[in-house]
Amino acid sequence: MGVPEKLAERMTMAEQHEYLRAKFSRRNMIRGGAVTLGAVAGGTFVPGAVAQAAVPTRATATSTEKVDGALVAPFGRHLAFGNDPRTEITVSWQVPAEVKKPFIRIGAHPWDLSRKIEAEVRTLYTPAGVGASGDHTQYYLHAKLTHLRPGKTYYYGVGHAGFDPCAPHLLGTLGTFTTAPSHAEPFTFTAFGDEGVGYHGLANDALLLGQNPAFHLHAGDIAYADPAGAGKKEDTGFDSRIWDQFLAQTETVAKQVPWMPAYGNHDMEAWYSPNGYGGEEARWTLPDNGPDKKNLPGVYSFVYGNTAIISLDANDISFEIPPNLGISGGTQTKWLEGQLKKFRASKDVDFIVIFFHHCAYCTSTAHASEGGVRQEWVPLFEKYTVDLVINGHNHQYERTDVIKGNAVTKKLPIGGTAYPETDGVVYVTAGAAGRSLYAFTAPESYEGHENEVDSVASFINLKDGKQNETVAWSRVRYLNYSFLRVDVTPAHKGRLATLTVRGIAETGAEVDHFTVARRVR
């Protein structure tokens, strides 16, 4: 995004943000004079999500031009749960130009969408000179739906003045979603990380839709509008318009399957806010029950059926990529322990699944393992017997044996079963959603092509740099595009509830499967 590379390598996200604002605010003052951004029709700007500095005259003039709403089609629809997936859903979408009176219609049937709710508009402006974006304004719309009925399918349509989804010729734009059930029942969810825009991401999206998931977890590095990931020399390639492509690419799935992201290093975009997440706050509406909404908007939790899901932000504890290192002042880790303690005490929660970007355990030749995660969070995962940890960051599929105390407590072959209460924790790297693939030092080993080795050479990122390590916990390694499918099966008291976890290749082939079992109290 235009920061001198040697300077950027040692700047925090907040320092990069201030540098960019100072640089481009001065330029804009010279070019066109100071202009203050304000409210737009149908909503207000979100603090931290829009440019509050001076903007070019040309962009301001453009914003006053009116476009016939009948010619503006919404796109990029994506759903997200609220704090309670049984009763709360947010529908978000994008329009290519400013519109009047945006809204959502919702109902129990496609012919009865009488309930009409005004949408919130969040505008994101990127001036020329910030990467490759040019003068570019993006309009994101959000409608929070509350007091929904559990386990019910709803129909919805999004629109604005001049574009009513109930019009006969627009009925094809309607979508559906289903709220979480009020009681535990079998369900499936999917997960991956590091998608970006391209054929492989599109292919994985199409394949995971066929799994009929109740929701999808994205373990960070979502669109790659910032290809460098934290202000390194390639940041001149930053292009906010990549998000337009990404949301169009994922709409087929995300318009009907809640799309729940965690934030990775490529999701920190320095122009929009000091924490790098101003752009994300404009694009997403996620649960707001995390510890620090100001600094960590991608940290939250929700419960679906008998399973608690926790999204964490590993940028806060990453030694490898430190622009946001320590941004929470330790509050995220304290919150995590509180969540783990609460969920383990709940009689309605059997499983705890945690997802975030940087890997606790991975043998990739690129990023490998993050020492900050092992230092801060792994002891808590083990203390509260977390059932499954899902990461991205490394662009491949890798799955560990069962680990406790940084050592293998039980080998977990393909088809095996882990018992977290006694054995330890299983970690899966599912970072092969679409970006270019990395490599392993050891041979691949996956279902139907097992190649067991006693040890694998790797490294871990520590505060003082990389440290080599030889590990015994790398059980499955698959170097091609893939995603994770998890089938959750509840059980009666005294019996075993299960998570059946499968690695699915872009071809549809199964490359791994194992079970996590826990006796219901």
C-alpha cells in the first residue's frame, strides 16, 4: 500500500495506518481541497471503516451522481450468525453504486415476503495511490434479523428503491437460510482457509455446497486484496476491488450458508484503520460477544446444537508476522479461557471447536508452526480438552496425531478415534482453499497413499526468529486443494457423541478421515 519496504517491515499496523493517512491526506489536500465524509442514504459510516481524511474532489462529485436503482443489481450476498444462531442472522450484500432506501424482505414462503426491514449502509473509500485500487468506493449493506424461530427455513430478498426482489422478473434473486435448531441434532459444517479469488477457490466453494453444511468456517486470509500480508514489499499490489470479485465468487454458497471468518495476516489492510480491520468491519457483521470489539472484531463465539465454536485472532500473538502483536494486551487469552471454562461447564455443549489462522502445529516449508500460539493458547486447549483445532496459513492439508505437552500421546492413523478427555488435542491445517500451494519436507501421506515416517524436519517461529525442530506428530500430509468436512452426531447421556472429520480434495476424493469421541454427561 505504498509504505517503503524497509520501514514497513518494522512498523505496526497502527504506524502503517498513520503513515498512509498522512501521505494521502496531504496529497488530496493539494489536489482537491478538504472534504468531510458524512452519512449516505439509508445508513451511516461505521467508525474505523471509512476514510475520514480528505478525499479527492473527483470522488466527491461522483458520490453525488444518482443512478437509476432499477439498473443497480445487488451482488455478493453473504450470511453470518448473530450471537445466537437459533434466532439471529445477518444478511450482507454489496451494490456497485449508491442506492436509495436499501432493504431486505423476509418471510416463511417465497410468495409471502411482507416483512420489510431497512438495511444499514457502510461505505468504504480507497483513493488513488493506495496500492492499485484507484479511486474506488464500495457500498456494503447489512440487515440484522432477530427474533427468528429456531430450526426454520426463511426466504429473503434484498433490494432498494427501484429494485424490489418481489417483482416477478426478480424472483430468481431470492435466497434462503435456516436457523440453528433449538436442540441437539446431527449436522455438518465445513472449513478451510486461504481462499482468494480464482478457479480453485470457486471449485472448492461449489464442492462444499454439495456437503449441505449448516455453516462454513473460513480460517483467515480471505480474499487477498493485500497480497503481501502485513506491509512487506509486495504491498503495492493492494487492491480493494479484489473483494468485489471474492464476494461474487462465494455468493452461491454464502447466500444460503452462514460464512463465519477468522482474520489472518492478509486480512489486515493498513489504510482503513489503525488495527487494519476497518475494511473487514465494513464487509462483515459477525457476533459481537468477543473481548475487544475495537481491536479484535474477528474474535467471537457461538453455539450450534451441541457444539461451541470459537474464532480467535492469531495476529495478536504472532511472532512470525508481528504488526498486530500484543494488540489486545492479553485480553483475548483471558477471554478464551473464560469461554473454555463456560462451555466445558455447560451441560448442553459436548464439543468445543476452535479455528484461527496461524498454525499451532504444521510442517510446511513456508510458515510452519507459530510459537505464539503454542505459548499462549495450546496450554488452554489442553487444560480444557478442546476437541478440534482448525488452522489455515500454510497452503496444504496436514493433520496431527493426538498431542499433549508438545508430544504425541497417541498415534491417530487414518480412520482412528481420538478421545480428548484422556488423549489430548488434534490439529488440522486446512489452508488449501485456493491460493498457490506450499510444500512439505517429508513425502505426502494420505488416504490410499499412506507413507508413514518416524520424524519430519520442520521449524517454529519464536520471538527471536525461527528455530528448527524435528517432530513426530505429522500424520497426514496432502499437497493439493482441499477443505474440511465435519459431521457432528449427538448422543444420549452416557453414550459417545462424535465428530467425524474428513479431508476432501477438490476432486471430491477423501484424503483423510478420523473421529473425535466424547462421552455425554
